[in-house]
Amino acid sequence: MSLSSSAFWILTSLANGRRHGYQILREAALISDGTARLKPTTLYATLERLEAKDLIHADGQEVVDGRVRRYYRITDTGIDLLTAETQALERSARAARASLSAARPGRRTRVGR
């Protein structure tokens, strides 16, 4: 199973611990260097799908300033899938770097920051 970008960043955020929706939005933006700009509608639809697939589960709620905060936690199945997806992305990045090196002989290819 391949993860959507939204699912990848949500699971990555939850791998750092239990979070509520707004924390997930902020953390995903932070750890992705701003590339994960999840909208609330996308976030909650993706959370529902991830929960239905047993990749995350609800882990309590609290009321803060009259608003309910629902917390989520990644499951072992979610960790396994995120690990597999991360490994696949690493293999893809290695293949791309090798192709870029072949396309530019004698020049070092710099990927990332």
C-alpha cells in the first residue's frame, strides 16, 4: 500500500507521539519544511481513512475553551507501513541520485539542503 502525501505526513507526525488535529497540522508543516500544508478538511478526512485502516486510533479527548480536542496515536500497523514507505522513498531517492550522476558525469549531484 502506498501512502498519499497527506497520510505520510500525518503518520510521521504521530510517530512523534499522541497529537490532536491542530498539533498534527503544525507538526506536519514543521517537519516537512513547509511542504505539507494540510487543510483541515483534508486532515480530518485522512484521519478517518487512516483510522478505518487501523493505522491510527483515537486516544482520548478533552474540552479546551469550549472546543473538543480529539487525540490520535499511530498503531503498530501504522508504524510498520510508515517504515516500509520511508524505505521505499529512500530507494527511490538513491535511484534518482544515481541517474542524475550518470546524466552529469564529473559533477557531484547535491540533493537536499
